Amino acid sequence: MFDTGLPVHLIIDAMRRVRETQGDAVYIRQKGDPDRGVVTLAINLGDGTIKRLTQQRDLDGQLAWQELAAISESDSQDWLDKIAKRDPYAWVIEIDDKMGRNPFEAL
């Protein structure tokens, strides 16, 4: 998790550079608040399935990742569009990763 006090856009830029050098595709579907926006991830597993992760604040106010139920690739577009409409400050990111890894856990 990255509740480091750094602006979110810097953390996302770092993750993107790392993943792209590893050959993974990273798509920023919506740029949210550059300093404090929460992040939603759609991880394409390459088998027609999308693993979904979103940030939530826990009872102590700390950011934590919540894994949602996986959905089909065809349903992911609607889901991502709903997030973008509901929260214009959120970051919406798609990543191709057959292993389903959260790219922010390595930072």
C-alpha cells in the first residue's frame, strides 16, 4: 500500500515505468487528483477475466487494497466507466498481468 505522503501521480508514474520496462502494458484510463486521488485497478489476466482492486480507507483512516469479485473482460468497460463517472478524483488504471499481481505492492 502506498500511504507515503507522496503525491499519487508520482507513485503511479514510478509503477508505470517499472511495469513497462518489464514488458507489461499499463493504461491510465482516468487521471484523478494528482495529489490524493484513490486508485482503482483492473488487472487483465489474459484469459478473459479481470481482477479488480480498489483502495479503501480502513477504520484507522489508512489506505488498504480491497479485492472485488473478478469479472469478464466484456463487463469491465461498464465497471470502469461507472467508477470514472462516480468519482472524478479517482485514478482508473488497467494493467495486463497474467499473474494478477498488484503493481503497487512492489513499490
